[in-house]
Amino acid sequence: MTRKELHEHAEDLVTSRFNGTLAPSDAGHDLTSAAHGRIQVKARSRASKYLNWFNVRNVHLGDFDYLVLMEFHADGHVAGAWGMTHAQVGEFAHSVVWSERAGQVTKLAVRGDWKHRADLIVLDPQVVR
């Protein structure tokens, strides 16, 4: 599964879980729901050899209310999903760096303690792309 396909699958799962509506591509968030407002979704594969971070761009702009971070096994099955409020992103962040290409990037460690403090999200494995 490509990174784009992985992200789209993650969006589908979260949209289903929160009874949400996908947002336009230029909205600064991925979907909206009555329970969590504007939701940003980030996905990564555990098969990634060098990716030790969830990178969330431009948190300071406030374009989302709730962040969902998802990990997938190499076969595409969900390994875990966690949610946090916009305020918690700063609390759980390992660091914030500047990138010429991406702007301000907030980094959350893949093996970080935040996973024990964030909301654990149970997703419906029957949602298929």
C-alpha cells in the first residue's frame, strides 16, 4: 500500500468511526464530526524502516480540533489508533522543528509515552476501501 493509499484508508476508517464527513482538500483538516469537530488524520506503516516520528505540520495554525494518529501493520491491518485534542498535541510533542519545505513540524515519537495518555480509538475492521 502506498503512503497515499494508507492515508486514504485511515481517513475512511476514522470517518466511519466518528460518523464524519470528508473535508475539502484545502481545508487544513481531513474530516469533520459532531463529536470532535475538525479532525486531522496521520497514518504510518510499521514497515517503515526510518520513520520514527509522526510529523504534524503547522499545528500553530489551529486548522484542526482533534488529531488521530494511526499505525498499520505491513499487511495493511490497523496496528493502533490514538486521538488527542489540539491542546494535547503540544503537550505530547517531542519537539517542534522548522522545515523549508513543510513549515513548522511538530514531532510525536512513534514509541512515545503519549500513547498511554491519548484516547485509544477502536476502529471497525470491516471498513474496506
